[in-house]
Amino acid sequence: QVQLVESGGGLVQAGGSLRLSCAASGSTFSINAMGWYRQAPGKQRELVASISNGGSTKYADSVKGRFTISRVNAKNTVYLQMVSLKAEDTAVYYCNAHTYPWGRDYWGQGTQVTVSS
């Protein structure tokens, strides 16, 4: 079992910045990738960014150049630095941990990000 606790969401004006944090605990040895997803009202949950144990990153086209995902393995923590925020970035952001060998996914409770225009 892996537990994920997110923090850092909030209300920000368009053009502003926020940093999300996600701390993992439990069977963290089984994690091979972590990431951030988001879900806006009436929309499906979508991948925002992910990072592997080796540091390889992946971003949604809509956030490339504005969001940066990073990871401190020693702290089992992943961060999402968000700059130049837009109203369309408003959503609940969820931390995800993908584990091996069974490919099970774990989710945090979600943190609200609201960008006012």
C-alpha cells in the first residue's frame, strides 16, 4: 500500500504561480513513476505531468513550458511547479503513484487549484 498526501493548492490570479507537493509513504519501494492528474468540472481526469524513477518526464501539451514536475526520491516527494497559470488550469489536481510489479495505481485525495481571470 502507498499513501499519498498532497498540499499547495489554492486560489491564484491568472498569470500567477503555485507549487503542489505530494508526499508518499508506505510501500514506496514499489513506486516506479509518479505524476499529477487533474479533473475539471464535467471533464475527464487527464494527465498533467509524470516523472519516472530515472527522472524521465512527460507533460500534457497544454502545460508544456509552464509546468515543471520534479521529484526528490530521498523524501519520496514529487512537486509540480506551475507558472503563468490560466483560468483553464482550474481543476482538482490529484497525485498518482504507479507501482510494480502489478501496475497498481494509487491516488491522493486531491487539491483544488482555482485560477481567477
